[in-house]
Amino acid sequence: MSTFDFQTAFPNPDVVREAVQDGLRVKPWVKTSAQTGFCLRNARVVDAASGSVLDGLQQVIVENGLISSVQPQSTSASRSDHPVFDIQGRFLCPGLIDAHVHVTAVPGVKTMADMVKLADQQVTLRATYVLREMLHRGFTTVRDTGGANKFLADALKEGLIQGPRLYQCGKALSQTGGHGDFVSPGVSGGDGSSCCGGHAVSLGRTADGVPAVLKAVREELKQGADFIKVMLGGGVASESDAIETVQYTAEEVQAITTSAWQMGKKLVTAHAYTVEAINHAINNGVRGIEHGNLLDEPTAKLMAEKEVYLTPTLSCYGIMVRKPFETFLNEEGRDKSVQVMQKGLNALRLAEDAGVTVCYGSDLLISMHALQTEEFSIRSKILPAAAILRHATINPAKMLGQKGKLGVIAKGAIADLLVLSRNPLEDITVLDRPELYLDAVIKEGKVVSGQV
């Protein structure tokens, strides 16, 4: 009886078929081949910083995911070693940045109550759909303000899933009974706490008292949060807090901002609608305000003086109360939505006039994500196109610490580019019709949607 010879039965481990070599790596989805470059000719380059289109047709060369040159067509020669794409006078715009999203507030349900009860695995899988669709609308970078985590951000960075570059805060921090506490009164969380009904992936976590908020901040930063989000006022979607409430004590907020600063994260941003909540945030070290619908002129001037960022989210309030989403909120939530919607445009004008650095935010949930670009049309009611384009490019890039890298078409910037058939500086609402005017999306030098 012959014995089995392991030495000859299996292939030589030192000789691996070329076709499977990449698949044997620890992370086989990470591409190892060198990035190639290309040249875009006959481009009308949109300069978001100046709010103008560069004079004449331009040639843009991309190498290794970065823009290596932007030159007038008449004075530059094409690189013979790169593919050349003639975009025939179409407009080349920086990739868009949405600075207030919730990618884990996923479709598949009709109400807020059902959304926060989804299992973690459902949330993660459905978030991949949300992210891919955001990218195809022209958003090459998004900032998640409650729900996403470093695992999703890394999966995007490594190419495991398709979507925008993701900055995230982990779970937003809320006091019990605050905007991030979605447990109905009298009902404990699934884990014995009141953290979004025990399903913490959706939006946030509760923490009360200085020791608890210190621990929460440090845990979120340990898990890889890029910044910290804290709920300092009432919200539309939460059940037990009026818009006028001011949440967390000064000592708690100072503990949050100080701990974040000590751990290298200087940006703490706050959910706040009212003047009282906004001033509470600023006076205790917060450097960003989300929403701010009830802002007044003195507070806007204070924000500009202190260099506090504002990310209004205006379109979401009308979206949440109209068909097919009229049942998403309960009656109290619908009333609060109308309350903040009526003064949101005025607050935006006050902030812009005061010189506040204003960013673009959509703040949409469930299937509402499909209307992510509607914010462009809403802001166009009171502001010029150039200002609104800065909201979605230059300003959030600065807030994210990526000035000169994101939101611009310039040498050394990341090659996040949109090919548009119409000029967004003449009509910003073309960005609200990507199905008509967005011909291609390029992220980090790779065409990810459409054709150039």
C-alpha cells in the first residue's frame, strides 16, 4: 500500500500562478498596480475659489491620483505617454463635498422609529448602496455627523466598496432625553442603556455627567473618529426634546471639547438651532454648528469672529413632510420641522453677510438620500451661485483640514473632478440635476461614473 506523498502532491508553494498572486495578499481588494495618468483637453475649468471660469480652454493633467498641471490649451502640449480625453469645451468642476450626512440612516424603512431598530448588519450593507449613489451624484467627499465609523471609512479608502471619501465622528453624543436619545420614554435600550434603542450604529449614544462624557469622547476617538459631534439643543426627529431646549451643562461641554483637543481633534461640532444653544456651544469651545436655523445677527457676527463653521441643512425639512415621506416623523416632529424650516433661509443670509464660513449639508435619511442635491436649489433662492459652490467645495475642505487638496482644480490637489455639460456658476441648480448635466465623476484620478 502506497503512502501519500505531501511533497509531490501539492504545488510548490514558491511558485504561484500570476493570476492568483494578488488574491493571496492579506487585503486582496487593495490595488497594487501603479496608477496611470491621463490628460483632459479643451476643458472649461471652474475655479470655485474665485467664482469664475478660467479664461480660455484649459488642459488638465492627472498623475497618480493628483492634478499635476492646469495650463491654457494654447500654451501646453499633451503628454505623449498619457491617454488624452477631449472633453470638447464642457465644464470641469471640483468634486462636491457634503458636510452633513448620515450614511447609516439607510433606506428600507418608512419611519424614524423603524430606522433606529435596524440590525447592525442591515445598516452596514445598506450603507454601501447609499455611499455608491452619493458618489454618482458628484459628491466625492462626505462628512458623516453621526452613525458612520472608521470601518466604513477604511473600506472606502481601500476600494473594498465604492463611494465618496468619508470623514466621520462615530456616534454623536447626547444627554439622556436629548436629540440623540431615540428611546421612547419608559423604554430602556436593548443593552440596558438608552442608546438609540440599543442599536447604536444608526445615529448616536447617550452619556451624562463629566466622567461619562469624557469616556464617550475618548472611546469614539480611540475607535478612529475624525471629529466629535455633540447634541446641544432640541431636534426635529427626536421625541422628547423641544427645539428651544439647551442640552448638556457648560462643564460637560467643556470636558468634551478639552478632551478632544488634548487627543488631537480640535474640531468639535454641535447640533444647535437656537441662539441660546449656539452661544452655549461657542462659549464652551465648540468650533462648528450644524443647522443654526434660528440664528440672529449678533450670533452670526460672533461665529465669524471666532471662526466657527456653520453647516445649514435646509432642504431636509421640506422633504421630511412631503410625499412620499409624510409618515416618517410623528405629528410633533412634523410641527418642529415646519418651525425651523420657516427661518432657515434668513439664518443662511445672516451668516453669509457676517462672513461666517458656511458649508453644504443635506442631512437626509432613509430613501430621502436620493434628493441630496436639492440643497443647491433651496440655497439658490437667496444666494448667488458662486457662494453656494464655495459652500460645497472650498469651505468644507478648509473645515476638514484639506485646504488646497479638496474642492479645487489646481496643481497638487487631489484629482476629484466632475465633467458637466453646463456651467454651475451661471446656474447652480444644474448640480441638482445630475441625471441631465453630470457627464462623468472622477475620484482620485479614476473615472467612477459616466464617461469623459
